[in-house]
Amino acid sequence: MNEIINVSRRDFLRTGALIGGGLILGFSLPLRESFRAAATPAAAPFTPNAFIRIGADDLVTIIINKSEMGQGVYTSLPMLVAEELECDWSKVRVESAPVAPEYNHTAFGIQLTGGSTSVSSEWERFRKAGAAAREMLIAAAAETWKVNKAGCQAEKGFVIHEGTKRRLSYGKLVEKAAQMKPPQDVPLKQPKDFKVIGKSMKRLDTPKKTNGSALFGIDVKFPGMLTALVARPPVFGGKVKSFNAGKAKTAPGVKAVVQIDSGVAVIADSFWSAHLGREALEVVWEEGPLVTFDSQAQREQYAELAKKPGAVAAQRGDLRTAMTKATKRIEAVYEVPYLAHATMEPLNCLVDLRADRCEIWTGTQSQTFDRDAAARVSGLKPEQVKIHTTLLGGGFGRRANPHSDFVIEAVQVAKAIERPVKVIWTREDDIKGGYYRPMWYDRMEAGLGANGHLIAWQHTIVGQSILEGTFLATMVKDGVDGSSVEGAANMPYEIPNVLVDLHTPKIGVPVLWWRSVGHSHTAFVVESFIDELAHAAGKDPYEFRRGLLANHPRHLGALNLAVKKAGWGKPLAKGRFRGIAVHKSFGSFVAQVAEVSVNPKGEVRVHKVVCAIDCGRIVNPNTIEAQMESGIVFGLSAALHGAITFKDGRVEQSNFNDYPVLRINEMPHVEVYIVPSQEPPSGVGEPGVPPIAPAVGNAIFAATGKRIRRLPIRRDELKKV
């Protein structure tokens, strides 16, 4: 019935080699243990997994266990395989992995895309997969020619015998290669021998995305499929008290109206019919305890909490004594609001639920969560649930929800209607009733010595926990959610006396990781306050940072490169000013210099951003550059425009008209520079976000003398009277 064919690995193992004349390679890679190749499943923490399929037509299919949401993993991960496999890049194809233990994240133990870990987590496993495949192909050629394997080498999809110059393509070798014993431990190339890794490679997913054939979740459809929209409570924690479906059912195309856990679903033969039906639906809501929830009242509550001692996240020295000895004390309060993910592709999930199986098509970052949730709701076993991971039109953490909200909804609707059905969220649905980056309130105090040295630092953080109630709840220790204080409790600045503490109020607003998670707010606070202290000490903000980072060479490397390329200290065009910030997140070190102007109306224009990143070993420079640009756009959207606010329990924003993202005419010129490094690769998907808000805020101070301590940046606070 459906138009999509996605053969499981087990089906391929049973039939692929016999029917297609292909070769599939299985691997067992236990967590944190050395790589072992095996032809059959082995007793190990990870069952055998398959990443490579080579066909008789010479095509190399690389099965990717990460979700492609624009960050480039459908190119970077194949590059790791191709480097060792010595295949022809033009013959490489990509396929999304099914949900199976062999595709689990090497650190998290589940199938998940997040934390900017896609390349770092597969840096060795994918290369070893390619190296093992290469050796099996070489062995197959040597046996075919009856020569010593040592005299053969692989190159661009062929095995070549050096002595006779005979050559066989990989496609000609697959049948015999399938009979070869997988090598146990193949040495990997030395970086000096890399031919693919470190080179700028065109993305493999670009052609389909430009010609319209790329398949996103919202594109999937097949005959007989219905579409549903869900009416959800206008207040978080609310429930359906009663509903009248009479008028909704009269809308053309509406097939049914059913109640599910999250609200009332209107099911129709098209999106627009379901939309009209939902508009006509009459629901009486039990709005619950958050009906009076208000952002201003929440802000006041947080301000009171910030005056009290919290759970200690980091402490060294004697803060109180140091403060009494300070010749100058500086205090400040920083605030950032709730933020929505606002993905370009709205949430959607298609479910075909049968008595003995369930198939799901969706753009998800968390395949294991979603499969297990679907199994619980449907009453099936996890192995009876099959998820087809499509391309994602943006994720930013929203599609990595451990609560699997949008998948559970779709399975519940499919279970009620007993027909294949796609549940679609409008953008308004998600902005008004989704999950958010928490609101944060930070109280700062610091002391400077007689020579302007920073001798004391106190940082009190107030905000909701993201990790409580998730699989990462073990990171909440002694009342401290590690994601709430990351970038603050472990800041790099060498300050002798430090206290970082945390208050975690219980609020009914659902929160979730948002691109760069806790770093999205701690970088703004730390880097803005450091800038304040530099000016209070009468020192250049760049030199002040350098003095506090003497023992942090990678921070300094990124900072120095950004400053050099930006021409820090050199004259600028009239009316333009610079600000700087540096921050480490997800293993990478990013420094940014923003060039800004502010007109008399208080309107901020970011003209240029110079970004330097140390992300360890470079895989694809194009991807790194694109992700830094993307992070800057994302972070600037939040800094200049982003805020989710509440009044009478309701979210006041609804769509891009009142929750805007950066427009083309607002986009600054961006220059990205990569610090050469021999370290293993680290994240690039998120580290570009944290430094941009403080860099812009610090530039605004240079321009106006006014500190940006609250986001988004408010024109009224900057305009000249």
C-alpha cells in the first residue's frame, strides 16, 4: 500500500546477498571497547551492526544511524567510511538506519542524534567499518588472482595488483568478498595519509533537496492515509472536560473526532479538512492550576529565589573573605526568556498500525525513545515497531523528546481510527503548546583587587531542570542539574574564589533541550559579565580575558584567531563598534567578534561576525563553516527577537509574525576560521550559538555605554531620548 520501501537489516541479511549479489558487513562494537568484526552475532554489549552495503553495480550504500536535519551528517559520516574503504565518492549513497541495537549511540547506549556528537561518537567505528570492508575486498581479489594479498591495494573503488596492474571493481568482488573472514582489528590510516577526511566535500543530500525529491516527514503519503490535527488545552496541565463534535463532523472531508490523552483529534482526508473541522470543534477545558500563570510573576519569583543560597554547583577558595578585601564590587542581574524551537518543518508523524505491527514515518532525533513509546501505546513488542527516519526540516532538540509526545499522539490516533493516519502540528500548535528552552534568571557579583585582578566571583542561577524525568536524570546530583550550570560551573577563567549555585523551581511549563542547551544562557551571562568586569578594571576586554585564560590554550587559540581576523583594536567605519566572546561547549572552543551599530531609534544592526573554532580534527570544512553560520543565525534570532511569554496561563506568541526569526536583510556577513588541531573531532552543530548574544551585547555597550542584561535586546532601552 505504501510507496516507501525500507528493508530492515535482518531482511537484507536473509535475502540481500542471494538476490542482489551484494555484500553486507556486520560488526560488533561494544561500548568503549575496541572494535571487533564478526560474520555472525557475538555475545557483547552491542549486537552486530551493519554500516556498509556494496552492490554488484559498484554502488556503496552507507547506512547512517544519525538523523539528518541540515547539519550534514549524511556527508560527514560517509566521509569517515570512504576514507578507509577507498571507494569512489561518486558511487556513495546514503540510507537511514532502522531502529536496532547495532545502531545505538556509542556513549548513550540508545539510538539518538544530539549533543553535537554525531561525528565524535562515530569517529572510530565508521572508519573501522570502512577499513574492514577494504581488507575483505582486497582478500577477495588476491584469492581471485591467486596472488599474495600484500601485493594488492584498494583505490577509488577498485582493487589493483601492483605487479600485473590487473584491477577489479568492488562490484565484481562482492560475491567472493562475502565469503572472506572479517578481520579482527584493522589498523587505521594515519592522518598524513588522509585523502577524504579534512577535504571540502559537496553534500550528498543537496541534489535531492534542490530537485524536490528529498523526503521529509511532511512529504510522506500513500493511498488511504488520513490526516489529523489535535485540539490541545490552551493552558499547560489542562484537560478535556467535555466536547461537542457535531459542527466539526459537518466540515467537508472530516471522518471522525476522537479524544486522546493530549486533547481531541479531528481526522479527515486532508490537512485543510482537518483544520476546518478543528476550527469548528467545541471543547470545554478544565484549565488546571496554571490558568493564572504569568511571566512577570514568574520573574518576581525567580528574583526572590536568587537572593537566597542555592544548591552548590561549583566552589573554590573563600568567597566571603575575598569579597571583603575587594577594592571594587560589581553586581548585575541577567535574564533570558523561554524560547521555542520553531523548526521550519512543523512536527508530523505518520502511523500505520496493524494487529501485529506498527510502521512509523517521521523526522525524529530519538528513534529508541519513539519506538519504545509506540510499542507501549500500541500494545506491541518493540521489535514489532518499525520507524522510517525521514529527513528533518530542523530539529534543534525538539525532535529528540524523551517523552515522545508527537509520536505517542499519532499512535493513539491511529489506534482509535484503525486507519493509517498522519498527525500534523501547525507551527502555532508547537509554539503555543510545545516544549521550550527554560527561562533563566542569573544574579552576579564579583570583586576586583587593587590591581584590577578578578579575585571573587559569585553566580546564582534560577531556572527549571531539563533533565529531571528523562533518561539523563542521573546527571542531577545533590540538587544540581548539570545542564543548568554547564558553561558556568566549569567556566575556564582562573579566579581564586568562586561560588556557583542553583535554584530549580518546579514550574508546570514543559522544557526541553534547545540548541546548545544550558550553554545558550550561561555563555551570555558569563561572557557579558566578564566584559563588564574588564571595563570596571579599566582593561581591554580581549586582554582581560587573555590574562584569565593563561592555562587554557585552546580557548586562547580560538580567541586569538578571532581577534586577529577581526582586526581587533583597528579603526572601524564611523558608528560601528566591536564586541567579543569566547566559550567552550560540546568539546569545541568558539570565539566570535561582532561588529555592530545602533541608530538613534535604538535599532541594532549586526554588520559582521568573525568566528573562530577549534573543533579538533576537521572532517569536512564546508560543514563546519555552514554550522557556524547556522548557529550564528539561530543565536541572533533569539538575541534580537526570541521570547515566549505567558499571560493568564496562555502563551502569547503563535507564529513567525510574533516569534520572528532572523530575516535575510538582518543577516550579517560571517567569516569562519578553523583552528588547526590534532585532537579528536568534537561538536559543531551547537557551539556556534552560545557566543553570539554576548558578543553582540558587548558591542552594543561599546556603541552606547548601555549594558544588555536581558534578552531579547529591546529597542526602547537603547534609543536616544
